[in-house]
Amino acid sequence: MIDDSSHHCATTRSFEEKYLRFRTAVGTTFRDETGGSTANGWTTVEQVEWLVSVLGLESGDRLLDLGAGRGWPGGLMAQRTGAQLVSIDVPLEALRQGRRGLSEQLERPVLQVCADGRMLPIGDGHFSGVCHADVMC
Ligand SMILES: C[S@@+](CC[C@H](N)C(=O)[O-])C[C@H]1O[C@@H](n2cnc3c(N)ncnc32)[C@H](O)[C@@H]1O
């Protein structure tokens, strides 16, 4: 078994710092000039639409967004399909920043979980679909 816990802590810290930068004037300008984008990766709207069609999600299905950051792309996928979204990420700061946007975007409550995606106590068949965009767990 490979013990990569120190590497993982460093990754978490580096993402935490990254999300804190979104709170600065530059981060706010970026958000405003990209139409309120919550993306923190390279996944495009077209790719999200493709994912939606491949997963075939329907209203009420459960969707897990692993490494969701501030809610992209799970938020858009849940909005388009009516799926129940569960967003998971490690830095709390990412989830905090995503909370308001997701609750404005979606009619139903969003479940955000601060957890390591490599160690989730989730059984087979619990989710109808899983996405992880720009994440290497
Ligand atoms: C480049 S960001 C992408 C965020 C979002 N999916 C997007 O496209 O905007 C990668 C995210 O993966 C998260 N991440 C990395 N390893 C993770 C793990 N083991 N469990 C949960 N989240 C993880 C990071 O904290 C970070 O928020």
C-alpha cells in the first residue's frame, strides 16, 4: 500500500489557497467577467451537455460531483436534469464559496460534503451518475 498522505495534505492546502484567491479583487473581477462562473477547471458547457446526455439522468436521480470545487459542473448537470446533487470536495473554502450559487441555481436543496473522494462509504447503486471534472484523486 502506498502512503501518499503527506502529498495529499499538500494538495489540499494548495487548493485551499487557490480558493481563497477567488475572494480577492482579481478573483471577483474574473467571476463577474465570466458571467458568475464557478468553474475552476477546463470543462466547457458543451462537455457538460455531453456528460448529461451520456449519463441519461432524470429528475430525482442522485448525482455525485466528486471534486466539485464551487459546484462546477454538477450544478449545471443537476439544473438541466432535475437530479439531486451531492457535491464533495476537500477544502471547506471551496464548498463555502459554492453554497450560495448552487442554492440559487437549483430548486432543491444541495448536499455538500467535505470529504476525501478516495474514501467514501458509498455502496454500489447509490448514485445514478458520478462526474469528476478536472480532478485527479
Ligand atoms: C481543478 S479543481 C476542479 C473543480 C471543479 N470540478 C471544476 O471543474 O471547476 C480540482 C478539485 O478537485 C478537488 N480534489 C482533489 N483531490 C480530491 C480528493 N481526493 N477528494 C475530493 N476532492 C478532491 C480539489 O480540492 C479541487 O477542488
